[in-house]
Amino acid sequence: MAADLPAEVWLQIFHYASDDDELFDHALPTSVAESSWYKMIFGDWTLRSPNEGLNAMQRRSYATKKAIMATCRTWRQLGQEFMYRFLFINDPTNLVRLRPLLDRYRPLGWWTRRLHIARFYSGLGVSIDELERSLVSIIRRCPNLEIFIMDWPIRDSLLSVANALCKYCPTSLRTLHLNVPNSSLAKVILILDGLPALTCLHLTFDAPTPDNFHLGAAADLALTLGSLEQLALCGPFQDFFEQLMGWELPALRSLSLDFLSYREDLPDIIEFLTQHGSALTFLDINCIPVLDIPTILDLCPQLQTIAFNFDWRLDSAEGEAWGVGSLVNRPHAHITTIGCHWLHHAFGVGDAAKYAAVDPLVTHIIRRRNDMNFSAINKESFPKLQRVRVLDRMLLRDLEAADGPSPDCFERWERWWNQCASQGVRLEDCTGALLGTLPDDEPEVDESEEEEEGREDLRDLIRQCREMTATRDSPYYGYPPGYRRRSGAFGQQHT
């Protein structure tokens, strides 16, 4: 069968079967990217984050590519290009095994565009030094690397890995995602100085900077990141943000700041936006201390998406009745999406319901803030608004477990829904479905069935290509979507 089609046709077949184009998108998922429902082995529904969804996509794509390469010698030779286009490592021993393979067959690394090392834990029989040597060697063999993602802190190995990235792929690397200790802040700055082609950067800091820490020579670097379009920071990144304040970021369009539970010594976000906010189209600020949303919107006139903590007490939204007040000083001309962080108390489910029983006064105050902030969302303030998305995955899981809001909070969901529906705005959850849509009890396809379905799709695709060769007609190449849409809801569904 492999002999009756030219190599170019087989490569096109393998491209469609691999279904991995999304993995080479330089942009990283943001807070408004869609999560997805899936059913665990014990029967409970849970949510898969966008990053976890990409990891699952990588594993499925690998399974398809392995099946292709195991079919015959010709397919193995042709399929190598697809097998090594991205390297997804979720076991440290695979780093050690991959190193000699790329050293022996150097053209394999030439194909690699994405290297993703997922979080794993020590104690698997591989030393840190051996992992570091293997990783540096792998980077050396991947001169066309565009995306480098490492989900676990590399601590003492950071400098070696940074040197390898800056030496072997400084002009090709577009996306960098690192999890680093704050004590390595100076090293991070030096990395960025050596990667001028970066367009997307995500840094997660795992602990506050020590009081006696000094940046040394890195403190005097005023960087110009002329290509950086997307910046995401997570954790206690205050010291890095202070350094960032004086840098040149002419291409910055997307900014995500997630302080987690840290609330001390927040940097001057307003000052940063005064310098860099005029061209932003996406802004996500997830923190506990309250910020001035109307001023932020004034500083970012091109914003299309904004996400913030809806538990904040925003003075501009205060009033004697719902509908009084505003989130803006003047109507914002470009906002199409508003993302709502927190809202844990709004619907009386999960741990928030237990807390309400202990301290009902605080719960009442937070819910009142939620109502006033939500009532300030209208087409007068945001004439192009299309959707409001509740972003917290834990909240949606709690709603699924409770089969909807508590009886005393159901009226709130209905009021918010009617407010959005009356203005032609979608009220969505973090999956992109209408808020109130919960997963049904249809059986989830297990991994073995998914693999068999993938093989059947590949066989069908091959059959279509053979028909194309015989008839010279242009076939339609299809591939089943990765996730199915859910049905079922709490309360009455609106259309």
C-alpha cells in the first residue's frame, strides 16, 4: 500500500492525521481560554484546564505518530519529520534516553520546533546533573526550536539551560515558559537579554525574593524587547515587575498578572500601564487588593478583553440600587469580553457555602459587591460587549457537584442571566458554554477506544487519498474534534 502513493501524498496524510497544528501556536493560553469537561475513571466530572488540554493533545498526537512509524519501513522514514516536530517529556528518564538518539541522528533535532517538559517529581532514579546535561544536549541539537516550555522549577540548572537557549536558538525561539525561583531573577533578566526574538513570555515565580538578594549587573540592564507581544507573570513577581517598568516593550499587546494569594507589596500597576498600556488589547489582573478599574480602562483605550476580581469593592460601581454606578469614566469603545475572577460566594456552593454558615455577614458583603459590579456591566459603558465569562474552574466544579446554585442564590444567577440576555450579551462559564450548562452522563470514551477511533480515522483518510489518486477528484479531509460539547443545565435554559 505504501508503494502506490508518492511521498508527498503520504506526508500530507500524516499531517492531517497528526492533528498538531495548534501545538505550534506561539501564543500561550490565557485565563479566558476554554477549559473542557471530562469524566474521571471513578465516574466524577472534572475540568481540564487549557494547558492540560494541550498536554492531552500532545499525548494523543504522539500515539498517532507512533502508530504511523510502526506500520512499515517507508512510513517510519517519512513519519520521522512529524514524530520529532515537538518533543513532549513527562518522564525525566525520557530526557536521558532522547539525548543519545539526537546525538546519533542529528537531522532529527533539525525538525524540532516545540520542546515541552511537563512537571514531574524527583525520585525516579535520575540525578539532577544528568537531567541538566541531557537537556542542554537536546537543546543543542534543536537549532530551529521555536517554543520552549518547562513546567517545573530548574533552580541551579537555570543558568546552563539559559546559556544553551541563548547560544543555539537565539533567533528562532519565539515562546518561553519557565518556572523559576525568585533568587534566580538576575539569571532570568540575562536570559531575556539574549533572546531578542521572543514574542511570548510566561514566568512563574515560586517564592518571594529573599531580603538580602541583589541583582548585581542585571540591575543596570534596561532591555528592549522589541518583538514581545504576550507577557504572563504568576506568583510573587513584584521585584521582576519593578525591573520591567523601565524596559522598552513596543510590541506588547497581551498582559496577564496573577498574584495568586500574595497580597503584600504589590507593584505600581497603574504606573506600568501609564507607560505600556496604550496598545494593549488583552489585560488580565488576578489579585486580592483592589485596583482602580476606570483608570485602568482609560490608560488602555485599545483593550478588547479585560479580566479582574469581581469580589473587589469598586467605588465607581457603588449605588443605592442595582444599575447605579459605572466601571468606566467614559464608555470604552473596544471591549468585547469581560472575564470575572473569583465569585466564589456568589452561588452558595462548595467551601463558600460552608463559610457562609460560619460568617454570614462577610458572605453578604461579598455578594453585595458581586451584584454591584455585575450591574455596572452594560452596553452604555461597553457598546461592543459580546460576552461575560465566569473564569473560576473550581466554582464551575462546585456548581456541577451541587447541580446548580443554592436555593437562596438561584435568583442571582437568573438576574445576571436576564441582564445579559436583555442586552444581547452571552453569560458564559470557563468552558465557553452558557453559564448553567452542566455535563450530562453520557459515557466517556476511554483511551483504548480513542486510540482505536484514531486508527479508524487514519484508515479512512488513507482510503480517501487512494480514491483521490484514482479519480483525481479533490477529497474532503476531516478529523474528529478533540472535545465534545455538553448538554444538560440547572434551571430553565434561555435561548
